[in-house]
Amino acid sequence: GAGVSQTPSNKVTEKGKYVELRCDPISGHTALYWYRQSLGQGPEFLIYFQGTGAADDSGLPNDRFFAVRPEGSVSTLKIQRTERGDSAVYLCASSLTFNGGGTDTQYFGPGTRLTVL
Amino acid sequence: AQSVSQHNHHVILSEAASLELGCNYSYGGTVNLFWYVQYPGQHLQLLLKYFSGDPLVKGIKGFEAEFIKSKFSFNLRKPSVQWSDTAEYFCAVMGYGNNRLAFGKGNQVVVIP
């Protein structure tokens, strides 16, 4: 596709519910990233994938958060037992390769705004 | 861990004025540095980046940034802003060897016609 796409664009849920957020990276990009942006803050790293495997999940705040990328393309971020503090914009990005030097540009999607009531 | 500080979170200026946004980072090793911009209603996009070489890098739309290693800084500049530069600007750092971007809190810039 032309860019990174994310669905849904908005998600409202109740405290304690389970949610799934989807990311479709740019075609051919092997690296995929999830970030979270709270109000008034910059994006905060959650996890990234190289292919199907999570190369670094050190940013996931706790075990309620989990992400998968089973076929090395689309990724799903899953949040169990949502809390009001999970309300934020969840951003996905992709880059052409996994590059230990960090020289590949990360291209961001429009984000999913999650509101937990 | 890498971190970024951005000051003057809200900046208001008139068209044709010069803009400089400060960015200081904290990291114990080699870094890659980025400025991203988010225009109203749009998603984050790369403005410019520094990996190595000439510490003065030029990006899109007339922006430039200078990496000063001794000051751990990567300030963004534009000599003459336009109304269309109204946006939020984020500085980000990536430690060499990992792919995690660490962002600052951002600068909300409003340019008055």
C-alpha cells in the first residue's frame, strides 16, 4: 500500500474489556514498530518486530499488553483488561529492513485513538 | 537508556520570522538523531535525520539541524517560516545498535499569517 494503515482509527471501550488494534505496514517492509502517545507527550516505544518475531518488547508496560505478527506483515496489538490509563493514541511504524545501525527511516501510520471509559 | 528534552513546548511566531527549536539528548554511545513533524490532521513524518558525517543536515521545506556532539544537542532551524509550518515538531534519538526511537515531548509551533 501507499503508507502504513491502522484500524480502527478510533476505539472506545469500557474498563476491563479486551481490545485489538491492527497495523498494516508498507508493502515489503520487514520491520514493524508499535509506539504509544499519551496526551501532551511524545510517542513512547512499545515493541518492534523483525519479520514474525518480536526483536525487542522492552517497552511493553506490563503483561496485559501483547503483540503478534504471525505472517511477517500485518500486526495486532492486544490489550487485556483495559484500564483508563491505557487511553492514548497507539502508533504503528514500519521500515524497510531491520538495521542495527538504525539508518532505515521509520514511516508512521495515522494511529488508533483508544479511549477507555 | 536514551532520552530527549525539548523546551518551549508552545511557540507562536509571525510569518517570515526565524525559528529555532532546541533538542538535547541523553545517551552514552553513538546516536542517530531525527526530527519528525506532525501537521494538523496528519500523521508523523520525517523532517530530517543525522547518522554520520557533516553535522549540519538539511531536510525538507527549508529546515536544517545541527548536531553538536559536545553539547548533546540537535537543534532545528528555519530562517523564515510560513503559515504552513504550523505543526508539532518532535526530536527523537536512536542509540546505535537498537531500533527504538525515543521522542521528546514535542514543540507546538503556530505561525501567524
